[in-house]
Amino acid sequence: MNDYYKDLGVSRDAKPEDIKRAYHRMARKLHPDVNADDEAEDRFKRISQAYDVLSDPEKRRAFDSGADPFGGAANSFGQGFSFSDVMDAFFGQAAGGAARGPRSRQSRGQDALIRLDIDMSEAVFGVERELTIDTAVACGTCHGEGSQPGTGTRTCDVCAGRGEIRQVQRSFLGQVMTSRPCSACQGYGVVISDPCFECSGEGRVRNRRNLTIRVPAGVDTGTRIQLSGSGEVGPGAGPAGDLYVEINVIAHEAYQRRGDDLHCSVELPMTAAALGATIKLDTFDGMKDLVIKPGTQPGDVITLKSLGVTHLRGTGRGDLLVHATIQTPTKLTGAQEDVLRQLAVLRGEERPEGHLTPASQGLFGKLRDAFLGK
């Protein structure tokens, strides 16, 4: 029995892609069209048979176990035999009803996924970004043909352009015809004699290109934007896949997003909380007046309508919710302390007494209700 691994010059644990590369490398040197030596023709036949066995998982498994990859029975129908082969033998076509033939060199390209970081303000209003991506594009030298300009392809001599090799096998049903992809042309039916130097016969190359993407207002981390036909070009300059842009919104130092609402906190002097005031608040829409009502308590929430995130689906915007925190002075001058003591006397708070407050009415209850939207 031939040593197919030795014929291809690969190890017994070689991966399928290594076997494929080894065969292509040797076939370019030994093919009868490029090497007229009789010994080269014999070697070409041997490596073709070796590739036929080692590229087929069932045949390779049989060969590794010491069995004949073309004759040993692996199941009730024999090695390499399937129900579709029976259909081929009786009806002359595949079991699915479609006639077999050479497959196209063109196939759809893979989808691509990239990540785009944006600021929260860009998520609120949307933004237009310029992206630079590395992807597969059609080869500019051969324009997807895979061959050197002016050379083209030729019909495969092994399968006569059918893209498959048919064999007659004997089984308990009698003589049965089976077919398999041609190992010389990989099932294409044609052979590239002079592969393009730029793309090595694949019809596409890696390249860097720029594209402009419009990020709609209202996106959030995890949102994916689909750009149809902007992914990788397929082999043979086949149709391009899609490009998916996954959004990541960078956390803001002051604002937090919950749904389409924005939340922030402001520190108020004790006097402003007691007497009321109007302060300027820096929002994504510019400086806005924030009205502090007299008697504002820690944890109170002031709502500014329609200053939140734009709704991704629909119209309008969420709200901006401002959580009040009260600053208690830690250092007082003598005059300030006197004034506060006088105020305590006026309010009857010289000897204050603490009272337990129900959880739903305290600071933590207000914060909980604000976060839960109550």
C-alpha cells in the first residue's frame, strides 16, 4: 500500500489545510501541462491519489487503520458509499434531484464585526463617524479571475470539466456508480495554469479602506448596526458579506443612563435647600436653569423634561433626573455659629430629638423609589 503521507510530504497528524497546501504546491510543479517528464506524470498521479484519500475523512480514517480506503466496508453499503450514490446509480443525479456539476469559484464573503466607541453625548444625539477597516476586497490585478491577466483558465484534464470523478464500485446491489469532487481542480471543472501573483489565485486580497457610518441617536452599548454588503468580498470576487458595527458607549463622569432617562446628582448648600434657589446645570443641551424649591430634602429628585436620550425607535426623548444632595457645613465661624444657634432657638430645636422614620419615607427609600421609577 502506498504511503500517501510520504507522497505529499506531510506528517501523519497534518491538518486538512496543510494537506491541501502541500498538494497544490506539488501539483503546480508536476502537472503534465507544466512538466512533460514521464516521471513527473507518474508522481502527479500518485499525489492526486494521495490527496483524494487524505482529504476525505472516511478514506483517511480507513488508511490510518490499515484498511483499503477504496475497498473496505465501513458500513452496510461499503466505504465511501452513501444513499445518494444509490440514487446516482439508478437515476443519474443527486438524491435531491439536482444534477451535479462543477461548482462556482465565486462564493459569498464572510460577515465582519468591529467595535466602535462613542461618547454619551453622541449616543444622545447620534453621530457620523469615519471608519478604517482591514478586509478582503476584489483583486485589482485579475479582477477576481484568479489568473494572470491574459491567461484565463482551462478545462480540467482529469474530470473533463465536470468537476467530479465517477467510479464504479461493486456491492451486494451489483455495480454502483459513485462520484466525488475532482481533486485536480477541487470540483471547479477548470484549472488556473498561471495563478495571479497578487492574490495567488484566490481572486481577492487584504486591503484597508475607509467608510462613513451614521450612528443613529438613542443607541446604547451592545447595539449593532448592519451595513449590508460592506463585509469581506468572497473568493473569486464573490458577493461581499455584511459588516456589523457594535456600539460601546463610554461611561460619563457625571451622567448615568437608565433606559432613555439620564440621572445625575447635584450638591446643594444647606441654605439653598432651605430657602430655594435657581442654579445653572451643565447638560448635553447646554446650560439650563435648575429650580431648587424651598425645603428641598436630601434625595429629592428634580425632573427636567425631554433632556434625556433620544428614543431609538419612535419620537421624543427621555428625561433628565437630578438627585439632590445637601452639604452640611463642617467648619463654622463664630458669627455663623451664633446665627445657627439663634435659628435653632427660633425653631425650638435647642434640644433636638431623633425620631425613627419609616423606610419608605427616608433617604434610602427616596433613592430606591427614584431608581425603580416610583
